[in-house]
Amino acid sequence: MFAVRDLTLEVQDGEFFILLGPSGCGKTTALRIAAGLEEPSTGSIYIGDRAVTDVAAKDRDLAMVFQSYALYPHMTVHDNIAFGLRMRKYTKSEIDSLVRETAATLGIDSLLKRRPGELSGGQRQRVALGRAIVRRPQAFLMDEPLSNLDSKMRVQMRAELIRLHRDLSATFIYVTHDQVEAMTMGERVAVLDGGELQQVGHPQEVYDRPANLFVASFIGSPAMNFLDAEPAHVDGQPGLQTADGFVALPEERWQGEAARSVVIGIRPEHLVPQDGAGGEFAASFEGKVDLVESLGSEQHVTVVLAHGSLVARLPAAPRLQDGSALRLAVEAKHLHLFDTESRRRIGS
């Protein structure tokens, strides 16, 4: 058994780097290994040019922010932030100056005399950040620090972390299972599954060109639609035959792999209602509306086909009704192809 296998990552100085994946994928283990809280069975860890594989956690000059805040309940906010500085024998005047400067940066300077039990979740998270920031480490390691906050506070704290990263010009390595956090905060994202690295890249690149079926299914909300297909020709037109229709597609898209079974991926936002007037569509699928989820500015519509279903992300108006007939179409440029056996992306 392994928690993380053959993981090789290089985080640039000053980068906001995200480790993203579902529970149990190994992202927290990777972070704890970097912090020195877990010992790797093989491999090396470097901070800059310094090998730290065998260096104790306290000597790596890293600061970790935990999901649970890990604040001392009997201490004031001031003393919680100051704790690490006291352990490193800073003078009282140095401690007071650094704590007040850090608290002002985080907007909690009016809370310094309170204890954690008197604070909201967002305030406690700022204190935990302050304790990490105050000693200006080489890098900040953050393990799902926003997961205990409500949705409104998470949005606010995401913005604050982005500003904090910009102001500090520091290296952030941030663990999350939340793709929204990854897409909005990260300069690069590493997607993990089953202890193995699946893809690394800019968030938009990972979204637009997922390396395999796992990444395609994990990134995006609503999730990507998938259709099993076989290469076929209809009326001399090359393409892919699915259980619910033919998809016209030039053979160049397979790059010489046209004999293989493939999986077609379609993002919900790329499915559009077809009014029968034709258009430059690669395929259209007819079915009945099974579920309409209204989100105010848009609606997510589940359409049941003869052999499967599709979810489309459509404008709020006109609002569709359950049971109504709907034909959805997609352009060839929006189709993602994956090899059925290897599950890897095919072509561009």
C-alpha cells in the first residue's frame, strides 16, 4: 500500500500552487511530507538548493495552516499569534511589533485581547493565518483551511488569501478538494487521484484540456458529460457512433487511433438547444427534459435520451419544463476525446 507514488513536483518561488483531488487522493500526505510531519519511504525534498529530507519540521522554515485552526483556547489572539515567536526567543518588543503588524494586515487588530471562543469561524481562520504569517517563513503550507467556513465566508476568505499572497510575495502550497478554490486561487494546479499525479498546469489549461477521464470528470460543475463511441462512417462522413446518435468528426482528430473505441466528453455549457435550423454542429441529441435546476442567472437541465442522459448549462430564459422535448447540439471544436482503454486524452 502507498499513500503517494512517484510524485515529482517543482513549486516556483512566490507561486500560489494548488494540490487538488478527492478525499484520500494523497494531497494532504504530500503536504505533510513537505512540512516534515511525515517521512517519505523514498525520494528527496528540496527547499531552494537545500536538501531537507532528513531535516526536522521545526528547522525547515515553513509555516502550516491546518483545517482545524489548531488555536490555543486559553490564549488571547495576541498570544496565539505570538506563540511561535516566543518559542524562537524573539524579544518582547519584537514580538509585539510583529504581532500588531500582522494583525493589521489581516484586519484583526481590534481582536487581539479576545480568546478563540469569542471569535467567528472567519476570525479564527485569520488568527491561524496570522500565526503562520508573523514569522515570515520561506513558504506557507495550507491544508484545506477554508473547509469549516460557510459558503459566504469562503468566498470572502478566498479573496483575502489571494490579496495576502500578492502582498507577501510568498510561496503558497494549498491543499483542497474544492475545484472552485483551485480555479480561482491557483496559479498552477496539480490534480491527484489514488496517490498519483494526474495533471499539472494552469487552472484554465486543466479545464480546457484535461489529460484523462478522471481530470475531465473531476474538474467542472456540472460535471462533463460522457458518451461511449466507436469509429464509423455515415453517408461517407467519418465520425463516431454513440448509442444515441452519430457524431460527425474528421479522422484527423484521432491522430491515427481511429480503430479504437473512444469516450466523447462534452462540457454542459457547450450543449445548446437546436431549433431545427441546422448549423455547424457535429452532433445533436434528442430527448426529454427530466430535471431543471434554476440558479437565477442560468439553469442546469438534465435531458434523458434513448440510452443515456446529458446535462446542459443553459441561460435562465426561456425556462424549460419537465417532460418537454429538447434537442441539444454541440460543435466539433468543443468535443473532448479519450481512449477507452488507457483513459488518456486523444489529440488536441
